[in-house]
Amino acid sequence: MQYYSYESFKADMKALVCKLDFNPDGIVAISRGGLTMAHFLGIALDLRKVYTINATSFVDRVRQELQVCNIPELGGSSRILIVDEIIDSGASMERVLKVLKSINPNIEFKTAVIFAKKNAKIQPDYFIQEAKGWIEFFWEVDIIQSLRGEREC
């Protein structure tokens, strides 16, 4: 297991922004993993059109049937960047792309992730690191640890 810190995330988001040769007019975050990325990238790229779509195939680290829902209305957009924290098998990104392209055939879509596995069935247009095992993201580990036990408000 690899812990992925906030400091690493900040550095990787800066690197991702520098890598982008695509000028999106909107961002679609695959929830939940892509939400933190979409927030940072929306600010960095000065984009207000930040949407979410739900695609999940893991429950408690166990692969389940892939579910896609909460499909955003992207009318008025011409270039959308789809973001997620990782491409593992590639199934989620592949399905999201298929769904969004079928509804929005005139929009150009590009994909970006922090981590990508070499053997995934789809590779992102942009990524920062190769994934070699399970990654514990700070937004999961740190939040869960801080909420365990008694809540202090």
C-alpha cells in the first residue's frame, strides 16, 4: 500500500496543469475520486463549469458491478476534461466516456488522472504517475482517521 499525501497531490496538480495542452471549457469529475482534482483544476484553470458523474465498481475494496449514474447536462460546452484519481482496470473511465460521448457527440473529451495502470483497458490522455499497487489517498485516510471516535465541533 502507498500513502498519497496532500503535499504530493499539490505537486501533481501543478504538474498536470503544466502538461495540459487541451483548453477545456468544463470539467467532469468521476465521483468520488475525481472530486478533489476537479475542485483544484477548476480553480487553476479558472473554470466554473465543474460537473460530477458517479461511476463506482468498488465497495470496501471489493470489485462489484460497475454503476454509472448522475449524468451531467453538458449543453453549451465544446471541450470537456474528465478527471478521476486513478485508472485501475479502465472500466469506469471507459464506460463514462462511452455514456458522455453518446449523449454529447459534438463535444471533444479528454481524460486526466493522477495514477494510471499500464495494463488498464484504456489509457488517459494525461496522467502523472504509474500505479503499481493499492493507493491510500489523503482525502480518504486523513478524513476517516479524523472522524473516528468522538466528534468535536
